[in-house]
Amino acid sequence: MKNFDCTIVVPIYFNQHSIAPLYESFREKVFSKNNLKFQTIFVNDGSKDKSLEILFSIKEKYPDESIKIIDLSRNFGQVSAVFAGYEHANSKCIINISADMQDPPEIMNLMLSEFIDNESPIVIGVRESRDEGFFRRITSYIFYTLMKKLSFDNMPKRGFDYALLSSDVIIELLKSKDANPFWQGQILWTGFDIVQIPYHRKKRHSGTSKWTFSKKLTYLIDGVLGYSFLPLRLISIIGVVIALMGFLYSIVIFISKLFGGIPVEGWAPIMITILLLSGTQMIMLGVIGEYLWRTLSQTRNRKAYIVKKVYE
């Protein structure tokens, strides 16, 4: 028996200035527009600012509304925080949204309409455009283009991180125990029907994004290596090509030797060959190492997050 019609999961990480206006926008633009029973779960992902204090103040201000605060022991990352919210929810569907107020809450009304009227198991908000700097736009474009080409052909070209998932989808996601989860990929991998709702992503309400380039790069590697064998296949192909080139070059050297065409000053081609082969080998070892590290992480079976306390 589901106690709520919809749960909104919000991961919090240094969002002290946007939490209060975000929840007020929920009340004004979502709760008041739907005759549904809502639950809101805020997951404090190791924030060192006043985010937790503000969450307590919101809970105290609205004692009759269902607000749950999950305080993690440290920063485990946005995906782990989202899954913590999933595991503590008890509703027919869950919507997760970022706390920076870049994603308009009113889109939830369209998501809920699709879920209730058409029984759509997955409804995602797809960014048609975004009020962000050139560097963030171009890196995001490259990121999701690579994802679409290498791992998921059904990945929206600008990606997504704003979604409604039915309880059936949530159950399947929680069965996965990936040590390096790629959240969007896990949703697309399930095979459930997906409805896309386009929207314009606003400028960040306050502060600076903690979603840095290095985190994007790590997440990209998780998505590619976790759902594609292409890197290993490329290693095999490159190995075959280099072996053929080496074989052909050996024939050239042998023929040159027969006809006395090998000069004494052979340092340059030798060094080029050594550098080419050693560089290729290092790249191959790096890719293999990434796979081995993920295998090690999976066999350790460590928790994705640790909950310090839950405030019901």
C-alpha cells in the first residue's frame, strides 16, 4: 500500500540559498494545482553550509506537510543521494529534481498528467535550451553526444536529470547494485516506455555549480565503461592494426637489408616506432585498468551511501 501519490526527491549539496524558495515553488506551482498526496524528501549530501538548518526551519514552518530529511554521513555524490531518496520513499511515483532551481517545478504538473492519464512509467524533462555559459553548454553537448554514440542510442541529445519514475521502475532500479552507477543509463536500460517533455533550463538561482568538469568526465567514463564494450573492441582493433603495420614494416626492413638499403642512421624511425607502440600500449593498459577497477569496486560490495540520521 502506497502512502503517497507522489514523492519529490531533492538532493542537497551547498544549496542553502535556494532550498526555501524551491519548496515554496513546490507549494505554489505543484501542490496547489493537484489533488494529490505529496511527500518531499530532501537528501543532505554532506553539505557544509547551512543547508541542513534551513531544511529544519522549513519542516518546522510546515508541520502538517510530509517533509522527510535524510542526512548522509558525508558527500557521496548526487546519484547516491537520489537513490537514498528512492529507498526511503513510499509512493506511486517519484520525481527527482535538482535544488538549484534551474528546472521549473511547473513541469511536474505535465509529468503527473502523463503518469495519471496515460499511465506512462517514465516521464523525463528534456532540455531544449539552457541559460548557461558557453563552456558548460559545449561540455554537456559533447558528454551526451558521446553517450548517445557509444552506449545509448535513445539518450536525448541534451541529456536529462529531471524525471518522474513509477514505483515499478523504481523497484527495478533499486535491484541494481552497480558500484559506479550511471543513473540516466539505468533508466534507459530498463526498456520501459519513455515520454519526453521539452523545457528551457533556467540560470542557476544562486551560488556556483559543484558539477565540475572532472566530475562530468568521471561520470562519462562510468557511463561508457558500465554499458559498452566498445573500448575493449577498439583495443582489439587497434592491436590488430598495429600488428599488421609492424608486420609490413618488418617486410620493408627485410627487403631493404637484402638490397643494402638500410642506412646506419636508423635512430629516428626506431624512436618513432617505440614511442608509437609504447603510447598505444599505455592507452590500452589504462582502459583495461578502468575495467579492472570497476570489477574490484563491484566485488567489494560497499554501500553507495551511509545515512547518519533520518528526520521524519
